[in-house]
Amino acid sequence: MAKSKNKLQDATRRKFLQKVGVAGVAAIGSPTIAFSQEKSKRIKVLNQNNELVEVDVSSVYPIKGTKQEQTSYLQKRGRKGLPNRKFVMVVDLAKCKNARKCMTSCQSAHQLRPEQHHINVLEMKDDTNGQTYYMPKPCQHCDNPPCVTVCPVDATFKRSDGLVLIDNERCIGCRFCIAACPYSARSFNWLEPKDADKYKDQPYDIEKNVPQKKGTVTKCVFSADQLRENELPYCVSACPNGVYYFGDANEDLVTNGTTRQTVRLSKLLKENAAYTLMKELGTKPSVYYLPPRNS
């Protein structure tokens, strides 16, 4: 009787599988998904309620050459740092005249609304002599970034080349990273990004963080897409006053964005009494500041 019962159950199961055309079962997230043998753009799957539904095949796995596949490729590539590099920025506060070209160039490149900033130029006042100066403040790309530690979904991460990036395809908008950042270097996309329709069909480039997405966090990425092409960051190239130096700490070389002069990083820092912001926190920033000089 037991063998007859098992044969009956097997036959019933085979009949069911033939009926729905199931080739296998795979789990994606929480739902259980059964792939059909059909090779059309629509496939049958079992959702988390065990209901048989039809979905577009690209929603289950990427099709070669599609926007989804391109995005997947860019995400994987973007998580790998450029080999043997350690990128750093040096900001010469004595040269900043509040031109704000760095800000507009950055906003244009990263699809930011007028009120959004990856880099912001702040007006500062020296407590000792009362002198006013301007201080550009991007993400500090810390070697010990607290924002990475608190992210529950690995949306924000640190690469081997020193860059701290964010993946808005993974970001769930919890904003833990915003609360953890002591430099206020992150902002939230409360509204639809600038020119959302213009960018909607583009694959997501994690190194440029474009297209932006409502409900996610955005931040300075040191223009990682430019670095991959061996170019200086947008902000560095746009500055007309020679405020920014950018380069590789491993090579001990940085290049001024205006003069294109390359100098020794260690010499530049030592001879100009360079400092980092909030050193006592132990975040180990990759952005150095050269102090303003008395006029």
C-alpha cells in the first residue's frame, strides 16, 4: 500500500509540473520562484503566496545587452578599487575665493538639484584673528568610515583604492549612514532627481552615482568614473583658482587641477602644516587641508 501511495503522489506531482511547465526552482529574496521552460520574454513563476503568475524574464535574471545587465556589470566593476592606488585630495584654503565652480561642475555631472551638494563651500571665521576664509567640504573618504559600519545592506562600502562609494540600487533609504557621518557629507533624495526623465533609460553607473534615485542617499564619490579614465575629478578640474590637488598617496604625487603641476604629496603636506578634519575621531580622512594664510 505504501508503494502504491508513493507512486500515486509521484504521478500527481509530475502531472502538476508538466501543467505549469516548471524547469526548476530558485529563491530570489524571500519569494520562491519556479522558472518555466518557455524562452519567451514572459515566464511563469510561483510568488511568495504560491500563486502562479507571469512576469517579464528580465525581472528574474538579466538578459544580455539590456539595461539591467549593464547596470549589473557596472555595479560589480564599481566595487573593485583601481589596483595599487590610494586616492587623496588636498585643499589649499588660502587659494579659495568662493568661485563655487567646483560645486556647479559636480552638480551637473551627478544629476543634483540646485539645493543638493556633494561638495559645499562654507564661509568660515578664524577664532584667533577673526579673519574670514572659505572651506570646500566634500566627503572625506575616510580610511575608517563610520558610515560603512552602520549600513545594514552593504549599500555604502569602501574600496581598496580609498574611495567610499554608495550603491543606490541597494540603498533602502534608512539614513543610518547620514546619522553616522560626522562631516555631514551625505544627503537624501527626498524628491525626484533633476532631469529624471532624461536619465531614466540609462544603466546605473555606481562610480558616477547616476541616475540618481528618489528615496536613496547620495554623496561625493571623488568622481570615480573620471579616475577610471585617468582624469581628475570634476570639481578639481573646474576650479579656476588652483585650490585642489588630487592624486595617489602610494605614488606620493598629487596634481593641481588648475596649473596641472604635479608635486610630492608628503612635501606639500609637511611644508604647509596640513591637517585633517576632526582627527580625534579616528576616521582617518583622505582629504587634507592647507590652512589659510594671514593677508
